[in-house]
Amino acid sequence: MSHDASLQTLAVHAGEARVKSDYGIVDPIHCSSTFTFANSAAIISMLENGEERDEYARYSNPNSRTVEKKLAALEATEDAILCTTGMSALTLLFLNRLRPGDQLLFFDRCYHRTRQFCYEYLEQFGVRCKAIATGDFQALEAACDARTKLIFTELPTNPHLDVIDIEALAALGKRKGIATCVDTTLASPINIQPSRWGIDFIVHSATKYLGGHNDLLAGVLCGRTEDLASIRTLQGIIGAVAAPHTAYLLQRGLKTLPLRVAQQNKSGLAVAQFLAQHPKVARVYYPGLETHPSYHLARKLLKGGGGLISFELKTDRHGCSRFIDAVHIPKIGPSLGGVETLIEQPYLMSFYRASKADRERWGIDDALVRLALGIEDTEDLIADVKQALDVL
Ligand SMILES: Cc1ncc(COP(=O)(O)O)c(C=O)c1O
């Protein structure tokens, strides 16, 4: 299937054989841990001709190969590597690209486990990890030197939904000869395809929008075939390959990605607008709102604002918990991007043991709420949030 087809068509068909095993319309789940050869000549033929087949499931399996092709089509990249989690996709990239003495630059408002991996593990191996204030391109450029091998950012950032100008990021990388990587987990390829802006590597926690049903853990790294080849080898050595059942679930989830994200974009904007005019809400972070500092960049780069909204209530942390306990539709829990709406108070969920200074540094107000919308009816969601605000 041509990469020029619309994302809605690619989501359903890309990567899949037209006629499948036993003529089924869906791919079977291949549970094999090993794949056999008819005879010794078949092994030689695979090795000599680079045949696309599997040999041992720690390297790849038919289900992950199919879904990798679909993901590459959705990201408009040459290739994609399916991994066990988003973190394994990201750490494989860092471990592969960075050597002792190299420098990694990253915008600081990123997933806290990414920062933890950089400081607690990469630095142990002699890689310098330098955090730059999110969006400060002057500081980023000033920090680039001959040792800098990779620049990383998330887009949008979590939980404040800052949008980074990845066109400028890609241009900087090209000018300086430094590879660039963007984690667009919170946007999904429906809202942005970073390769079209010149970014080298795209990473996702496929656990979120891509899987979309809160029933799998997976990650994906997309980019040029040439750049991904040695990362795929590393993956085969470490064994961070997604299980066939996970790949099957992801393939199934991806078919409805454009429909789900369209609904999440619609609800995201409507709920954010509702919250922005509510007297008990102090501040709303949503890139589709004109009041958000990234509004203009979001208009340039994103096709939709997504399903994640963060907002601060005019109350203390106890009042915030009361609000969260009063909602009926959202379930209380971390994660985002699935069909079920989730809600959390970052103060409790991720920063309970953090110091006040750290919470202030990362902009975590005691009464900050993170609402990750699912695909429920928009008006039902607004009505539910409204009745919970009435409790305050
Ligand atoms: C932006 C972002 N990137 C990466 C990850 C890691 O993904 P996973 O949980 O699939 O390892 C997360 C997880 O919450 C995330 O929010």
C-alpha cells in the first residue's frame, strides 16, 4: 500500500498481506518461539538473499513485523521497531547512539523515568546528559558541541502540553550534524508526523494512543532503515521484543486510531473550553486554547490538541482530591490515550514523595488535575466534570 494513502486507510490496511494465512481476514497470532527451515539450503537462501522471514522470536516474529510496517506507514518513515514498552524503545536508542564522552541534550519537561534513565544510568556509562529549559532554543544551541550526538524532546510535554518547534529543532540538528529524536506519545501520528518536519527518530509509548485500549504495554521507534539497523540488532541481543499477542492487540488497536483520536481531539477542545470558563478553575493547559503559550505553535504543527488536559483548581490538594473522587466516568489512574477516560492528581500519583521545591520546579500545583480523555460522549464528559466541580 502506498504511503500516500490517507492515515485512516493506512491504519486499517498498511503492513498487512492482501491474502493471509488460511484466507482469514485477520492475522493469526504466531506463538512460535522458533521458526523452522525445510532444509539446509533454505538457511543459506535466507542468509544470502536477506529473505524476510523469522528465525528465532527474540529477533522478531510475524506479528511484530506486520505491525512495524503499519507503524512506519503511519509515521511516514522507512522503518519501525516494535519494543516491549515505550521506555525500552527510548533506552535502546540512547544505548545505541551514545558512547562514553558523548553528550545528550534534552528539553527538561519530559517523562520523569526518561530523566531518571539519563542521570542514573547513561551518566554511569560516561555519557553526559544535559537538560535544557523546555523550549529554550538559544540555550540548546549554546550547549551543542562536538560531543553532542543526540537531541531529544517530547511533544507535547506532560503534563503542561508545551509544544516544541520541531521544525527549528530538525534544522538545528541538520546544521550541527546532530541526530534528533521526538517522543510524540501525547500527540500520536494522527496529530503530528515528525518525520515530515525533518526529525530523525520518532518514539512512542504504544501503550497509550497507539494501542488505545489500556490492555497492552509496547513501544515503537521509527526512522530510516539505515539508522534503525544496528538498533534492531541491539534489540535482538537484549531481547526487548514485543510478544506476538501484544503485537496482535496493537495491530487491532491501530485500525481505529484515527477515529479514536478524532473523538479525543473533539472532546479535548470542548472540555478544555468548558473548564476555561468555569469559576472554580484557576488555569487550563491545553494547546488548542488561545490562552496556552504554545497555541500558535500548536496551530502550525498539530492537527488536533489531543485528549489530555491539565488544569488547576481554585482549591487546595484536599479539595482537588474531593473533585477527583466525585467524577463518575473517568477512572482514577495513570496513563492516557485509551478508550476509557482516566483522571489523576499528579501531586499524589507521581510527586507524593517529591519535595515542595521539586514540585514547584516541575510546575506541579497541589490542585493540578490531569484528565486523559477516552472516547466517551463529549457532552457526557462535560456534564460529569461539571457535577464534580459542584462538589467544591
Ligand atoms: C511521554 C511518554 N513517553 C514514554 C513513556 C513510557 O512508556 P511505557 O510506559 O510504554 O514504557 C511514557 C509513559 O507514561 C510517556 O508518558
